Amino acid sequence: MGRRIVSVQYQSGGGKAQVDSYFDRVLKYIPADVVGAWLTVNGLIQSAGDDVPKSGLLWLSFVLGLVATAWWTLGQTQDPKKKPARTQTIIATGAFGVWIFALGGPFATLSFYRPLYGSLLLIFYTLFVARIDPPEK
């Protein structure tokens, strides 16, 4: 199974069409590899001494994670015969942001942040975005 979401499959030779289901799209929209990298970066920053500007490093790492997610997703979904998977890239980049918000990350330093907000956002984002069928075929 490739990383790119398949929403249209033309039949040839009597074969069955293999179109991604809702659950396939959930898996492909979540940038688990970049979230895993974030967990490592976050752990390293949190374990650093008190002489390290942890909040600033977390925010910088978050922004770099957003950029990395977009770059990584575009690269993983590249197909020379198709348009770039922009919709999938946008949704995956948003998913990275939602996952980091749910995990706390740099958002935990903000006065309004509550873990409940991140958990609810993660549930609803994941439920709804998988219903999106990317227009790039």
C-alpha cells in the first residue's frame, strides 16, 4: 500500500478496483513517522538541563515539524503521472499540529491550554478529515 490516497481506480482486464477506504485514509492522513520524530525531539528537549531554553526549542521544533511534515508527505505521495497530493499534504500537516497540541508540546506552556482540549480536537479532527476525498487524482 503506497502512501498516496487512492480515490479512483480504473479497471482493466477484469480486475477489481482498489480504492482506499475510510480507515485507509485515516492511516494515510496521520503523519505517524513525523509524530514519532517529534516524540524523540520532545524527550530530548525535556531531559535537557535548566540552562536550555526549552520553550523556545519546543516552538522552533514544532515549526520545523510542520515544514518537515509537508515536505515528507509531498515526497512520499509523489507520482510523476499525477498532480502533487496537495490536499493530503495540507491535511497531514494539520494532523501533525493537532497531534502535537494533543500531546501538549509547546502549547502546554500557554495559559489557556488544557489536555482535554487537545484530546477532543484530536478525536474530531481524525473523525472528520478521513471523510475528505482529495480532488487530486
